[in-house]
Amino acid sequence: MEEIIARSNVYALLSRVLLQELDHERLELFCTDETILEFLPHWRDWKFRNVERQKLLEEYLNPDFANLSLLHLIPYETFYTRADQMIETGGANPVTDFYSRYDFLVDYEVARVVSADHIGIEMEFMHHLCEAQLKAFRESDREASDELIRVQYEFLNTHLLKWAPMYLINMKYEARTPLYYDSAEMALEFILSDHEILSALVKA
Amino acid sequence: MMYLESRRTFLKGAALTVAGAAIAKGVFSTDAIAESVKESKFTNTPDTLSFYPPQDQWNHFQELSGVDWKRGGIDRRGVQSENNPDGIYVNDFMIVPTACSNCEASCGLTAWIDKKTFTVKKYMGNPLHTAARGRNCAKGYATQSQMYDPDRIPFPLKRAPGSKRGEGKWIRTTWDEAMTTIGKKMGDTIRKGDLLSRKSVMFHVGRPNENGFVPQVWETLGLDSYNSHTNICSSNGRTPSIWTANDDRTSPDWANAKLIFLNSSHAADAGHYFQQSAGFIADARKKGAKLVVMDPRMSNSAGMSDLWIAAWPGTEPVVYLYLANRILNENMVDKKFVKKWFNWDVLMNDTAYLNFMVEKGYVSKLPADKSFESYLELMKELYSPYTLEFAVKETHVPAYKLEKLYDMFIWAGDAISSYFWRATAAGNRGGWMSGRAGYFAIALRGAIGTKGGTFFHHWHVISVSGKGGSATVGQGVGGADVPKVQAYNELTWPPEWPLSTYELSYLLPHLLSDKEWQKKWTDRGLTVPSKLAVYIPRMYNPVWINPDGFRWLEVLKNEEIMELTMNLSPVWSETNWYMDYVLPVGLAGERHDQHSEATMPARWSSFRQPVLRVALEKSGWKPKNPARATLEAHIKAGLGEVWEDNEFWFDMCVNYIDPDGSLGIKKMWESKRNPGKPVTIAEWYDAAFGDNLPKLKETATNDPRYMNEEFPVYSYLRDHGYWMEEDKIYHAMEHELKFEDGEVISHGHKYPASSMHVGADGVISAVDHKGKEAKIGVEIDGKKVEGFATLSKKLEFFTQWAVDWKWKEYAIPFYPRNDKEKAEMEHIVSHVNHMYMKEENAFALNTVFRLPYNIHTRSANSKHLMEISQNHDPIWISTKDAKRLGFKRGDAIRVRIVDTVSGLESGYFVAMAVPTEGVLPGTLACSHHGGRWKLTNAVTIPNGVSDGKVATGAAPRDLNNKEFLKESPANVGKAGSQTIIDNYEGTTGLNSFGVPVAEVQMDGKVGKLKYVEGIKPFHTERFADYNRDSGNIWWDGLSGSWQNAVAPAHPDPVSGMHCWHQKVLLEPAQAGDKIGDIFVNYENNFKTYQAWRDQLTRGLDENSTLRRPRHIKRPWVRLDPSAYDVTIKS
């Protein structure tokens, strides 16, 4: 169970940091939570991490985030998977179809993205699947739990792993703040690691 | 492998202090799928990717709200209705065409008017506009934020009685009061009837963005006092066209060119016609064209060019003459074209000039004979000194680039497109020679008038805005019965600059305060004004944009020199602060203009319109006062008492300047249909277009939609906003003269064929129906063709008349070949040439590049443009120079301006250094479009709601509401009818999105400006919903220094252009200096203007009999031939 909670939490953490600029509340968490700081060692040791929070956001983190997710890099799956590198914002996006199969609908007003195949959303989707798995586990619904593991495995293999490593490697090279540098590295490692975990579970 | 080796466990993730669910954003919802939308015509995916619906849907076009996709689209929410209030909102639009007015290009716009709220929801392009092709730049779309700018001037303003100009005390007045006061003063002045009075009511236009309307007003007033900004803009760009082809400017065919040779960044970056030009240039490059950009600064265009030529400012003629030398001496001349269209025979027959060339050492001997072959030999020798070695030394361009340029030039054949306008032309003394030499090189290759070549403006433009005379009682068709003006105004056309391309407008305050100058010319027999009865800038900010701004402030504040002043202006500006009246006229979607520009080889025109008025009229509304329909419409729409120029001047002329008709002005603007009343918009434009554009008239009157309309031509334009009369205009000089019914027709003008004769030089003359002789064409190889507009009807690379006007040495394309000649020929050597850069910290400052999101002073009322334009105006300095002087990125530096003619220092501005590889070492770049200021954040001008003011209407603003369409405010503009302004509580901000507050000090000699407060987030009730983001302002508004005020006036001795570039000395900022500070010694600046005038010009003298050559353009009003005659006492 601890593993499911951990996976769910890490997906949630990464989805948040990759989806939008941090707000004050989340920034506080990223600055104080020892576990998070351990995940992000350069960030933990960065001398500017202790500048005034507003300044940290406005002058360091947000410009970097804007560069990594809006200006110079494209955090959308279809950009990486379509031959013409166009983001599929309409109904022909396989990721949207995947969400729909499980009645998940992206609220774009909250998400502030142009398409549902944004890395932050795919990560959050995995987080929800973990949460559902956790619920099934707690209710001892073995069948549902197995099914949810299979769904996670499928989504990870048919979507996230197909493109996210490329984006995250680019992000790591482009990042100008340790927060995003470390997050990119952590995300990359994590999805590879999760692939192993899920592979093992599916095989079992 | 790295990842596998360093794999860590993520199990710790379970130990987060906060659960994952609280960290995630939570972007998923599980809404139920909405009801079926099969019944709706809307789909989640559009049928077409076109931005625009077909024109037949423009009156009624429904579109889903742009935010619908964020809420999941109609599949989930359905379409909004009474039963489904949470569905996606459907906009109910009427689409009305107009034209942008934020630069001169006149790209088409469409206003998308939400019928349910009667507001413009967005401005888009006009897909019917074949030059703009439905596209706009940022400035076009900004028209909406300008329209709903909370600080737009809501009603006519008057300086408070008892206050001084510039004190900032204002009262609300009525249009009628303003028009009565101003009209009376104008009428009283004109009634005097003497010479002075015809020079004393001055109109001063910024960018006209219309083709002849207000000039026609001034012509009917009998005044020679129409003034324009042109000589701070483009005179040096126009002079070469005038000297070469007697045409106003270049007209390139970018789209079909093989070589696009930009002299400056202007066409593709931010300048003239850039949105349209950039599109055409991109099309050409897609087809394989090469782009060369000649600019000391690496502009956006230069950055994406095939070749960047960073020539030292003002040395560009040498680049062209190097090309000419090689074209001539490597026998690459298009001999057929040159023999046919150069006026080589005029030169070969001018023995005196040939002797002069020998005497000056231009050539070693006289030509063997007068043949064309001898002409070519003469040219080969004349231009042989412009070698690669010389060009490299003078221009600082590396040899390999010049050689590459030559190869590209030859490769392109006769498809070379260029444009001579700002930067080189506007920046440098003698900058006009660049265009002269450029045309020469291009013409040697025959690339004039060709497909993909370079041509001239008048064939590619439509100017009919002032030609609606047949709709009036008195003007006659096209204004034929309007008497010509009998005056010649020395304030706008000073005798020192007889060849000035346009008015010496930027010297107005200098000339008005220069008593010595006034006395000199008065003593010599001229009638020189020493003051103006009325001064009327229009959408113009002369204080800020002109050089030596403190001199403008001095004169504008002086009520003895400027007796009555008013600005027709939609927004606050530095100038308006010092006016007596500010009368709000409309922006791009709020006024009528016929506006055409030469952006492609075609003749097209936009029709600018007040879109809300048009929407009302198309919905069935009728104004109470047809002469003030636009004013009524804008009041109904909640914009305020905002009017438009056309109706204002119709009404002024008929009812205020000449109410009893005794001046003969009233009848000129009285409606022929309704005598006694001003002509209406529909009457005027139906005549202006219909009388002058036969193809349009035929189309409109045969179109079933319009043929039964009262004003079919007007109605056609109202619905389309655009017309192209003629396309693919190439080789127009080859048009043969037409003979019909005993008449010969040239350029659309008719002459009795019997009066025609062909001179020995082939030039064809004829006498028109008024008995005036004109040169109408030229006979070449037995064909009678129209030719160019020059005296020889050919391209004049020998401008013989320049000899008579004292500029003998510059009658041919030329550039001094050595230091001695540079000293002697200083008139065509830039005042920032490297020979003047003697000090270690001396630089040539390039000032005249534009910023693509700002146009002069027309952007501070747009929150969108202001947000994207912050802190974008630093000093570009080469990394090498920066290192040498110890400047780092972000350093504040003092930029001291020094004049190279008078030797005087003007003061300094403080700017931010940005070292870059993108600028030629030894030169700097800092656009003069930064540094707006205001003296206070807000002014209180009571609305007077409690004072018996009237509501704008009772029915809700809704074009589908019949009650709303029945209403219109009564007696608009009159006392007692002042309307309540929506959500205006008596205080207005001043350009709150874009202009910071400064402190200004001036004592008659020295002026200082220091910014004291940046702009801040604010809340506004006016257009509150549209401006709900005004609290998000993150910028302080400081975007450069008001360097224009430091700049002394530098009048080019030939063209009269203000030469913008500056010699500057750089030094670190001193204690207390802040970026944006300026310090000006404007007493020195006055002496500098005098030095340029007295040391460089060759003006009229006791031998003069004419003010100016009769055959070259004297813009705006038609002068009586006698006005040109002059006698100067010795």
C-alpha cells in the first residue's frame, strides 16, 4: 500500500510542477517538505531558494517555467508523436480518447493548456489512476485493482513513455533554475522506474 | 544507462507532508455529457479554417463564444438558450469593414459588432482587401483596446477660463461652443483677405491616413497653411524620386522580386506598409527570392536576410555607385532600357555641364560625340572611382559582402525591388543621394516598372478623398470650380529651401520665434507671418515627436504667437496639455476616410468607416441631424461625444466659418441635394469615388444589391470597405497616348489633339481646355507614350533643372571621392560621417528605426501594445565598443548630443546600454519612439451629470431592439444637450496604460525632464468589463528617453528633411542620473538650426523670380500660378 501511496503522491507532485507555475502554497511546500527537498537536491542546496517568495516566483521560477513550457519547449504529446509536429487540440487526440474511456474530462479553465495531452495532465491522470487503485486496494477489490494496474501500464506505455523522456531531457538541458532541472530529472527517472514496477505487477 | 545506474527509490514519496491529491491541480471534472446538439448548426470542429465567414453573412453572423472550448465545447454544454442557461454563449455579430489607422498602410479591418450589447467585440482583418489579405499586425488588432481605452477623451475639452496653457485646468464644453469660437476666429481672419491672413490659420497633420480631404477644405478656405509632418519623416526618401521621376515615392513589387534590397529595415520590420510588405516579401522568398538588408543595425529583417550590409550611416550611395561602376564597366547594362528611358540625350547636349564635369575632374575629357555609346563611355569613366577598395574604406562594409551583393544584383536581372525611405534617408544629411544612386543602379539593370521591379507611387495609388465636389453647391466636379490659392507661406515653405520636398514643419516654432529671420525676409519684400491666428494639429503630437520639443512648448504656451489652438485628437498627448481646445474625433473604427497606399503594383483604396454608425444605419436607425450622424451614433454607443473629421469640417465650413456665405466658402460644402445644409457622408463619397473611379462606378451601379440604392457607390464601399480599380500595373510609362473624338488623353486628362506638338527632343506638349500648356508624353521609336512625369518625360539621372536652382554639382548621382571633396560637398555627406568621429567616445547614433508595436505617438492608448512594448528601447552598442568604454548590459549611460555643423552641444539623455554584435562598431542604435511623458496621473473635469445633462437613451443598447433603433439624442453638440458619459465620474486618467509621470522644468534656455512616477495597476469604471485586467499592470511604463527633445533641428539643405541621426559622446551616468532623464540646452539648439540654415542652404536671392520650380509637386493645396512669382529685394 505504501508503494501505491508513494506513486500517487509522486505523480501528483510532478503533475503540479510541470503543469503550471507554482502558487504560494505549493511553493511553500516545495521549500519546506523534507521529502520533496530530498527528491530535488540541487534545489535543496540552491542559495536563491531563500529569497523572498514573491521575488523567487516572479524573477526566477516563473520566467524559467514560461521558457520551458510556453516559449521554447512544447510539453504536448502530439507535438512529439505526430509527423507534422502539430498539437492536436480537437477530437482526434488519442489521449483524450483514453481519458474519455474512463469518463475523465479535462476542465480547460482550470488546466490552462491548449490540449489534454500536456505532460502535467497525463501525470495527473496517472495520479488519479493510482488513487483509484488505492481505493480498490483498501476495499479489497482485487479485480478492480488489477484492472487499474493494467490501465496504468497501458497508459504509461502507449503515451507517457513514448514522448515524455524526450521532453524531459530537453527540459533538463534548457532549465535555468534547479527546481525545474531537478524536476525534469526526477520525472524522467520516475516514469522509467514506474514502468519497471508496473511491468512487474502486470507480469505477476 | 545513467538513469538505471542512478536509480533511486521513490517509495519515500509516501512520506510527503501533504497528500498527493492536495498537491495536484485537479484538472479533471466528471461532467455529464450535455444534451444532444444535433439541432444546432454549430459543431465542435469548424467546417473551414478561414477566419472569415462569406461576405453575404456579414450582416448576421453567429459564432460560438471563444471561451467555449475551455468549458468542454458544445458537446458537453450545449448551446446557450433559455432552457440551457449554462450552454455555450453564441455571439450575434454584424461585421462591418473599415481600415486600420495605426500606421500609414491602411490594412483592412473588420469590426465584429456584438448586436446584443452594441459593442465591438473584436477587430479582425478584411479578407476582401487584396493587399492586406485579411491580415493585420499587432497594431491593427489593438484598435479595440484603443476604442475602449478608459482614458479616451469623452467630450470636447476647453482650457479653463483664467488659466494658462499647460496649467492643466480643463472644463467640458460643447461642440457648438468650440466650433463657434474657432469658426469665428477662422472666418474673421480669412475675411481680412490680405496675404498674411491666408497664412495664419494653420492645419498641421500627423499621419493623414486619407487622400486629400482636409487639403481640399484648406483649398476652399483659400489658405496656404496646410502643414504636414512629412519633413520629419520621409522628405529625403521622396527627393530622389522627385529628382529622378518627378514622383512622390518608390513603389516596389515585392511579391514578384528576385532580389529584395531593403535600404533600412523599414519595409519588412516596422515601417511603411510593413504588414503588407512583409507578407509579399515572404511570398517572394518562398519562390526563391533573396533578401538583402542594408542597415547599420541588425534589425529583425537583417537577422533573417540572405545578406546583411551594415554600411556606415550616410555612405550608402557608395554601395550603389560601386554596383553602378561594375555594371557599367563589366558591360552588364540593360542598354535597351537605358537608351529608351534615361534622359542621356539631355546631358549629351548640355555642353556647359559636360565642361563642368571635366573642370571638376569627374571625367578627363569631353565625350567624342553625342551618341548613346559615348554616353555609356562617359558614365563608365564618371563612376570608375567607386572601386571595391574605395567602397570598403568609406562604408566599412567588408569586401566579400559587397562582391556577394553585386553577384546577387546581377543574378536578379530586372526583378530588383527596393524602397528608399527612412533610416538612410531620414537619418542623414544628403540621405536623399542614397535613393538617387540606388535608382541609378537599379535602372541600369532595367528593373524599373518591371514585374518584380521597382516603380513609382503615382501609378499605384488612388487619391479621390477631396474630389466629391459634384455633391456640393459650389465645388464643381472633382473641385474644378474651387479657386486656386493666392498665397505662398514662408512659415511652411521658407525661402532658404526652395526645393524642400514638403513643409519645414518642424521649424515652425523656430521660425515663429526668430524675429531676425522674419525681419530679414520682410525687409526683402516678403510677407512673413510672425504669429498664427489659429493653429490646429490633427491627431498629431508635435511637442513630443519633433526635434527640440522645448522650443515647441515655448511657442505653444505663448498666446501672442499662437492666438487660438485646438487639436482634433481622440487621446491625451503631450501637445494636448498645452492646447486651448481638444476635440475628440474618432479612431480607426470611428471615422470616414478614403485611404490608398502604394503597397503593390495596383490601385486600391480602403474605405475607413465609423463602424458603430454603419451598424446602426444598416439596422434601420436614422440620425436626428444627418450632418452629425457619427456624433449621434457614438453617443448612442457609449463612446462619448466623439465625432469625426469629415462631418466636423462639413459643418464648420457651412455653419461656423462662413455662416452667411459671404466668404464664398459655405457653398463649397453645401449639399447640392439639400442646399443650406452641409453635404452628407454618403453624398460626398458617392461623388468622390463615383466621379473618379469608372470601374468602381460601373461595378456598383450594375450590382443588383446596390443598383437601386440612393448612393450605390457609397453603399458598395460601405459593405466592402475596399476597392481595387486596377491590378498588375507594370511599365506604365509605356502607355500609349489615346486619341478619341479629336482629343488626346494622357494620364486620364484630355487635351484637344489639334494643340499637340512634338518637340525636337521628342517631348509631346498640348494645351488644355483652360489654355495651359502641359507636357503630356514623349515620342520614342515612333510611338507616342505617356512617359514619366519629368520635364524630359524620361528618368532624369541628369536633373538639369537642379543647375538653375544652385545645386549644380548634385544634378547627377554622385558621392565625394576623397576628403577634399567631402569637405566641399558637405551637403551630401552625412553629419554623422565617420570623419566627424574624432573623440574616443564619439558615435553615430541611429535613431529612426521604428518599433513594430509602436507607431510614433499612437500607441499609448492601447493596453495590449503597451504591455508588449516595455523597456524595449535601450542603446545598442557593439560589444567591442562597450568593452572598450567599460559599459555592461543594463548600465545607465549619458548620451551627449553634439552638432557637427555648429559645434554646439545640445545636452544629453540617459539610456540603458545593451552591448550586442548586432550593430556596426562605431555606431549606436536607439529608436526615437520611446520616452512618452505626462505631468499628472489624472485630471478632474466634471461630467456635469447633476447639471441638467441628458441620458444617451432609454432602451438597452441592442441592435435587435426596435426601441433602441428609434432613439437618437437630440440637438447633439449643442448647449443643454450634453450627454451623460457612461460610468464617467468626473475624473479621467491620462494614458494610464502607457505613460509615466515626469517633472518638467524649463526657463527659456534650458529644459529638463525627470520621471517621477511609473504607471501602476488601477481600477476603472469606464468600460470596466473590458478593462477588468487593469489591475494586472506589471510594467512601470518607462520605455526610453524623450530624446527628441534633446535633438536639435537639422534641416537638410536640399530637401528640408530633419536629419535625425546624431553625433553623440558617451559617458557613464553620473550620480543622481536615472534612465529616462534628459537635459537640453535649447538655446544652443536654436543656434544649431540657424547654423544649418545659414551655412548650408542655397535659398532665394535677388536673382530669383520663382519660389520653386513649377513642375515639381507642391503638396496639398493648388496654388494660383502667380503665387510662385517672387521678387527678392537685394
